[in-house]
Amino acid sequence: MSIDAIDITKDFDGFVALKSVSLSVNRGELLALLGPSGSGKTTLLRIIAGLEWPDAGDVRIEGKSVLRVNARERGVGFVFQHYALFRHMTVFDNVAFGLTVRTRHLRPSKADIAKRVHELLELVQIERLVKRYPSELSGGQRQRVALARALAIEPIVLLLDEPFGALDAKVRKELRRWLRRLNEETGMTSIFVTHDQEEAMEIADRVVVMSQGRIEQIGKPAEIYENPANPFVCEFLGSANRIPLTWADGKMAHPAIDLDAITVRPALVGAENIYVRPHDIDMVKDAAGVGTVRFLSVVGPIARVDVEVAGLEKPVEVDMPAHRLTRAGIEVGAPVRLTAVKGHVY
Ligand code: ATP
């Protein structure tokens, strides 16, 4: 199902949580709402779900306004970060819940419910835990139950609010991929909220970057990464280095980064700052270089290096393959020269 949020505004006692937000989700799409804490992601999701009402604007599913349709009847499955499972119910009953509370003429038979629950538990790969209570499950298992429960009602739209936020890195990765596959196999339209840019970039078809109740940019992961619409998006997506610029006769002048390598696109002329991502900087040892290595850590194959540059408030972060660092003989205290990779300056 396609979803449109049109000019949504939401005010909580004078605090504007959403400022005229519009977005369209295509049928079958997996969309990520990405942004820092307090940017309005959850509020937007809750409005789409029907758990919250906008002060202005409209929500449409398949082109029809659903503002007057209550949450239960919107056909929306919802999963929260904190698996709100019923503690006194087994896994089976938790998953069956949405089916058993249906009005009589819609309620499946007991046998059909049992069949459906087993199918769902198989889908989320926890069939053997059917008789357990939530307290007897790990975090990842509980989240799978929550997913199975949301899917039980055969939602036309699946909404997930930081569904994997509370899980450890390995389980999170596994469930992320599972969600991606589920989306591909079922063709269900899904929107998930996250503040983890890696999560959004890895599995979403498109990413909506939000900040302070507004949408900063919407696009495919590679699009927003390669062409960030503004400094906020650029910094939020990849811990970019902000380098203040000075200009002389229409020419950029700054000692921190070798400027020959920077193509001064017309859009950059006169800019107060440029942004360069840590892995888009080349570093060589050079006694005449303007930088000095201050900190160095090697995480697996990647070396993260902080380079102090006179005139810059913050050190420039550089990422490079660890073996190149060793080969170049770069260590703490070494003088270095930095070059920005052509075209990768924002
Ligand atoms: P997080 O990642 O921390 O969950 P978020 O991007 O999902 O953040 P929201 O939960 O949508 O942000 O909140 C947006 C803003 O609206 C926040 O400043 C929050 O304090 C405020 N807010 C949300 N719900 C309410 C409420 N019921 N009453 C008052 N203010 C609220």
C-alpha cells in the first residue's frame, strides 16, 4: 500500500514537534526515518499509525484519508523498541492475540489460528519457544515474538520504531537482514524509525533524514550519502570533518587540506565551511605538512587518526587502511600532509 503524509504539523503544548512534514512511501517500499533524538521520527510514525493525531495535514493510505479511521482499522502492524509483550501470556498467546480479539465474523477458527501462529513463529525462527513466557526469552527472541505478533493480523503496512535498538550488535544485524528479506518476500510497505545511520543505509530503499521536526532530505542511501542536501545531512551520515574556509579573490585559501585536489565547484565558492569525510582524506608523512598526528587507533583493518592542524579548532579525523599507515611509517607525533579526494568535498 502507498502511504502519503501531507503537510503534517504537530504541536505539543506549544512545542512544535513536526513542522509541515510531507512524504510519500511507495507500495512495497522499506523506508527509514533517520534522525537524532527528538527530531520527530516517532511522532510521525505514531501519526501514520493512528496513535496520535496531527494538528494539521493528512495521512492517506492508497490515496484515501485515514485520519478518521482508528488505529485498529488502518491495517497497520506496529513494533516498538521495547517489545510490549503480555507478560502473563505464552509466546503462542502473544502472537495469537491480534487474531483472537477480532470481531466474531472475522475471527479465524482455533485450528486456523494455531496454524497461522506456527507459520509466523517459523518465519521469525523461534518455533521451538512457543510455550515459553516472555520472561524466559532473550531480548532478541522477544523482539522476534513482537514481530510475529505484528505480522499476525496480516498488516498492509508495517511500522517499526527502533525495533532493534535494544539488542546487541550481532542479533541486530541478523534481524535487520531478516527485515529486509521479509520486505522483499511479502512486498509489504514498511517504515522504520532509527537513529543509527548504518542501519538505515544498509536496509532501506530510501532514507528520510529528519532534524528538529523537519525533513532535511529524502533519497536512496547512496544518493543522500554522495549528494547530501546540506551540512546537517552530511555530518549526520558520516562524521564529516568541518573545515572553515577563508576566501581571497574568489579563491579558496586554507592550510589544513591540500587545495589543489579540491575541485572548486561553483556551488562551493564563498562557502564558509567545507565538509570532508574521514575516509575521503589521503594522508602522507611530510615534514613540511601542516598537520601533526595526535591520536591513533586501529580497529580491525581500519586506522582512525586524529590530526591536529594549526588554525583549526578540532582535529581532522582521517580513516585509512591500517596496513598503509604502517607502511607509511605514520605514528603519533608524525608531521603529515592531508589531501582531499577529488570530488568528495561538500
Ligand atoms: P527519539 O529518537 O529520542 O525517540 P524522535 O525523533 O522519535 O526521538 P519524537 O519522540 O517524535 O522524537 O519527539 C519529538 C519531540 O516532541 C521531542 O522534543 C519530544 O520531547 C516531543 N514530544 C513527543 N511526544 C510528546 C508528548 N506526548 N508531549 C509533549 N512533547 C512530546
